[in-house]
Amino acid sequence: MTKPERTTLAPGLEISRMVTGLWQVADMERDGPLDTATASTALGDYAAAGFDTFDMADHYGSAELIAGEFAKGAETRPVLCTKWCPEPAAMTTDVVRAGVEERRQRLGVAKIDLLQFHWWMYQHPGYLDAMTEMTRLRGDGVIGELGVTNFDTDHLRVLVGQGIPIVTNQVSFSVLDRRAGGAMSAFCLEHGVRLLAYGTLAGGFLSEKWLDTPEPAEIGDWSRMKYKRFVDTIGGWAVLQTVLRALDAVARKHGVSVSNVATRWVLEQPAVAAVIVGARLGEREHRDDNLRAFEFALDDEDRARIDAALATSRPVAGDCGDE
């Protein structure tokens, strides 16, 4: 049976190259919290298929509690990656330690496998104090490894230059949004930082569902609205169709889905450690199809076909995190 590829981020930290993202827990809990025990059982189904690495954050509803409940009873311990996203303010020792301790308590672990830090505005320099203190906590054994989310190249360079041991940066990366493939990837490859890519399916637009369809008059889904802006930025619906047709041709050649090809393209970018695919626990699970992204590889002909389609698009301007 096919299993996801795996990669090592740091000594003792091996992850699946397709990480299960739990951001949709917050949306599922609009009418009340999920039953932790039931939801944790759903995580077991992902882990059994090889998707044993889970990504969450302090604001993803009860995702940390659900993952912690699953980890507590799991025969093989999953990899738990979470994020701390504080409001910009003075990052004192007490503030940082309280934020990290809350993550640790909610996960129910002695050590957080990967703690990723997000900072909302670089005009406030507190991120340096926060990362310095988190480095101390890593030395204390409370944190396994440190990552960041949506950092641009310049500010990632500042952290690395200060000796902060960053192993990952979680950023948007897809055939539509290729910003991470430029200066960011070059810096990461030089300094041993790996990319965790989200948005690889552009909110679902990179699938057969949208191939040869008219542009929708309105989109009610917030996530899809976000990625429709990327479609508009690269040249609009006609350009998306050109890209989808190229992906579809490659998909038919390999007997896989358009989404598999879009995912494979990102996985084969040299700085990418893994892609993050969102899960609605107990609903609309696509594990079997997702596994097919690991059953083939793009060849020169495939890459040339995709590159030709992408040449018709306008690149998204700016660096990672600018959106």
C-alpha cells in the first residue's frame, strides 16, 4: 500500500511530506466545540494511512486539544506541529513562556515537536525577543524545533543572522503562487531551512471541478475568495483554465488527478519539505486520492508542459507573506 514520502527536518524530527492541517476545526466549531474523543479517532484514520504529522495553531479552535487526545492514546506517537500567533506587544520572558506553556498544556506533551511562530507586523520588533526566548526554551527541552509562518526573506534572514535555529517557514506555494520559489527558496537552501507549503490546491481551484467551467459570479466560501484573488492576479479565469488544461494533460498521462499533479509540482520544488492539506475531520476525506501524489513523479515533458502554461500567467508580485 502506498504511503506518503517522509523527510527529516532535524535530528529526531521526521515528518510525512503531506501534513494534515487542522485549520478547519475552527470552522466546524462555529456551532459549538467538537467532541474531542470522536474527533481524535478521526485523526487515527489519517495516521493509519501514513498522514501522521498534524499542523495546528492557537486559534484553530480545539485542534490542539483534539491532537493531544489522539497522541495520548496512539500506539505510534504522531508528530504535533503547532503555532503561536500572539498580538504584537512586548515579548517579555513571562509573556513568551506563558504562550508556549499554553501550547504544551493543550497538547498534553512534555515537549512540542515543532513550534512555529507567526508575527503580524514587523514594524513592532518584539518578534526578535520572542524568538530569542523560545530558543532558550528549546535549550530547556520544552520545544523540539522552531519554525516560523509567513515570514518574508528579509526577516527570516534577520532571525537566522541572530543565530535563531529555524528549521521551517510555512508559506503559500502553488503553481499559481510561486513567490516562494525565488529568493525565499534560495535563502532556505543556503541556510538549511525547509518550506512547509500551504495553499497548494488554491482553495480547491486546482482540481477537475473547475476545468472548462465558466467563471463563478460569486463565491461565498472565505477560503475560496482568498484564492480567487490569486487567480485574478495571475491574469484571470482564462489563465487558470490554461494552467488547468496543462495539469489535466499530465494527470491523464499518469492516471492521477489534477490535484495530484498540482501537489506533486510543489513537492518537487527543492526547498519544500512538505505540503499541508486541510482536513474536515469525519467529512469529505480525500486520503486515498492524496496518496496518489506519491505514486508518480513529473518528467521533463511534464515540467515543460506545465512551464509553458505558467508562462501565460503574470507572477504574483512581492515576497512570501505580503498578502
